[in-house]
Amino acid sequence: MQVLELGCVPYAEALDLQIRLGEQRRAGEIPDTLLLLEHPPTITLGRNADRAHVVASAESLDRLGIAVVETDRGGDVTYHGPGQLVGYPILDLARPPHKPDLHRYFRLLEECLIAAIGEFGIAGRRFEGYTGVWVEGEGGAPEKIAAMGIRVSRWITRHGFALNVCPDLEHFRTIVPCGIRDYGVTSMERALGRPVSVEHAVTSVVAAFESAFESRVGGD
């Protein structure tokens, strides 16, 4: 598996790259690839998105410098921005060590992120009925710390996960995150009560990804 750390990349540019790499992976021209990056402030609308879940006005979004884009992943409305570690795995689930099983793929992504934040002492967990990774917030209420949304075509994966390391959580107030009104959003920084860098989180995520997906950085 190769890991490409790309820094801050505009959403449309990253989507084009995923499509191109997905075609190369299908042809066997590249190994499994994990893209790790951040995006400028961006609201994305999945294929099943309800536009009413963008609650901020166009004027407010313009003032905050938040773009709105449509995308081809599953799911509803999400926010991406600096301080959020975004991972886009380009995997061929039809080839070992993977299996052509979407449910298993989702569970392994969750397992990876739970392990990664566990290295920081954060107790992440699954929350029945919802995707992503959750932690216990104030008063014991679940809060989402990592969102997930994927697209799989002929067993080649695109899109993936977004781990809130140290983003501006106020920006999440511009949307109903993933269409979920009953539970909030948090970050590693807020959960720990101290600064955490995206660069520090990358190391844990890569190690956890290798373990969960039985892959080795630098190998096919």
C-alpha cells in the first residue's frame, strides 16, 4: 500500500485525483493507495443529501469562506475543513487481503479510526444505527468524532472518512451534520482538552490502517 500525504487540497481537485487513481487501481497500474489530506472549508452534498440540511444562508457561507459542492459519495451533508484529517482509500476489494464485502469494509474503517484515536487515550466506539466513530460527550451523550461516506464501483473504493482532529467546530453549525439532529459533533482536541495536530494524528491513522486492512506501507 502506498500512502500519499497531500496537505490541503481543494475538494474538486481531490475528487478528480480519486477518479484517476481508481481507474489506475482497477487496471493494476498502482497498489492500494491511501490519500491523506485536508480540505479548505467545504460543505459536501452526497447523493442522498437533503439541501435543507444546509442551514446557513448563502451570505453567511460566503462570509465564512465555505464552499458548497455536490459529490458522488453516499450519505447526506457533511463539512470538511482545516484541522480535519480526511482519508480516501483507493482499494480493490476484490483482491486479497480484502474481501468484496461492503459491510466488512465499513466496519474495518471504523475499527481503524477507533484504534487510531485510542492511541491518544480517546475511547471511540460504534453507535448502533449510525455510521462513523463516536465518543461520549458532556453528560454522556454520544458525539461524532469521525464521519464516513464511500463510493464503490466494481469493488474499487473511493471517498472514505473524515476525522475531526482540531477543526473549527463552529463551522459544523452551518449544517445538520449527516442529517443527524439529535447528536453533536466533537474533535480530538476537544475530547482531550489540549492541542492536537493533524500531523500527529496521521501517524496513528496510518499504523491503524495497516493493521485493520492487513496492508504494509510500501507493498502491493
